[in-house]
Amino acid sequence: MQRLMLLFLICINLHAVAAPPGAIMLWPGAPPGGAASGPQRDSARGSITQVEQPYLIAHRPAQPNGIAMLLVSGGGYAHIEAGKESGPTARWLQAQGVTAFELVYRLPQEGGGVSAPFQDGQRAMRVIRARAAEWGIDPARIGMLGFSAGAHLAGMTAVQPDAARYAPVDAVDAVSARPDFAVLLYPVLTMQAPFDTTHAKKQLLGRHPAQAARDALSVELHVHARTPPMFIAQALDDPIAPPENSQLMAAALRRAGVPVELHLFQRGGHGWGLGKPGSEPAAWPRLLLAWLQAHGWMAQPAG
């Protein structure tokens, strides 16, 4: 009886959907490597699984200021927490004049394999840059912002923008996938022991991966001088992603001479999205705006 009730609750909290009206499809045909079978499913709280065709949701301000951001929600590469991460943040950025794009990407265990989310991240950056003039975007001011496992996807795109993850499908693939800056919030970045306890690591690599596989997907090991500047924020009491993820990444960026701003909050846990009012992590949007302005990506407010 309890199992039947649990199944019933799952069914009423998940519903099949198509891509929302106005969605920007990433691929002109089937995505490379395949995709999930069956229709996309959204939970009542906005958690997404079973992505058949990855796409972007655009949040365009009435008066765009030229800067754009690609937002990547987390979910341990098992689901996409758009309802509490990319959605609210996209609306906040839109209010600042930023053109924001939510990425709905394929999950590695649902079709397409481990490469699928990274293919989608690369392609999304190229689509945005290729259509920058159409959307009033400066192609030299396009950033990528990721939460948790989404920060891993953003990080991999930032450190390996030119990796040959798929065969080119059209002229868009001749455009650079390198973000001009990256924002990593409560990130999963390393696949190295003893910090490899995340669900993202299990989804990507399984329980006992070879060292070469760990190295290939440890973002901090692929930092180089052309890695874009980064803004990183995490709480020291994060129970999901050890704070060493952020510390190792910041150290790697400094060694490579890449600008990095690291904020480590004493308390805040994991999965805070925009941040609960009054909490330490709630400061990150203000800190990010100041960082963007200091680097010249976003104009100082008038007055």
C-alpha cells in the first residue's frame, strides 16, 4: 500500500511536457549521440528530466545592456533544478538589463552518454554568440553561470571551449564556445579523492572510475592561461560539494594568472539559488554585479 501511494505521489508531481513556447532549440536535427526516449518530464517544483531535445529559454530585457549569461542549473546530472536555480536567477538578471538564457541540457544516464551535457553546453554558447546581433548582445560579453553540477558543466566549457566534443553540424559550430567569464556557485568541480563524494561524480563516472577518467573531468586540472576570469562562491558548511572544490579551482586559476574572485561564506549549506533573504549567500548577486562592473563587462549604474 505504501509503495502504491509513493508511486501515485510521484505520478501527480511529474508531468510530460514539450519544450515551452519560444524555446530556442540547440540542434537543427537529432542531437549528437542521441537523447532521452519519451517526453520531457517536469516536477511541480520545476525539476526537469528526460530531455529529448536540449534548448534555451531566453529572458530578454526591454532595454538590453549588451551583456548575456548562459545559466546552467544543477541536480547532480540526474535532474535539472531550473525551478529554484536558473529560473529565478534569469529573471533577476533580466531586471538588471542582462539577456539571460536558461540551458535545458541532456543528462548523461538518459541518452547521449557522458558527453551529452558538455556537447549541449558548448553548442549553447555558440548559438548565443552566433545570434548576438539579433538579440542585442555584445559577442565579447557573454558569460556562463552554473550552480552545483551545472557549475561543473560551465567550468568544463570554460576550460575546454575548443574540445572536439561533436562533429560540426552547421555554420554555428565555427563560432567560439569560450565564455568571456564564468560564475560558479556552490560548484562541483573536482573528481579527485577524497572530494569525489558527489552524485554528479557517480552519474558521470560511476563508483570506481580509472584515474584517467577522473582527471579528464576534474575542471581544476584543465585551467590554462586563456581560461576566462571566474567568480566563485560557496559555503564552508556545504554538505554536498566539499568547499575544496572552490579552493582547488581558485588556486589553479591563480597559478595560471587568471583573475578569480572567491567568496567563502561561513554558513549557507548547498543549493541556495539566489539565497534566502538574510543569509550569507544572499549577498552573492550584489557581489557579482560589483565584480562585473569592476571588469568592465557591465556599466556602472547611473548616478
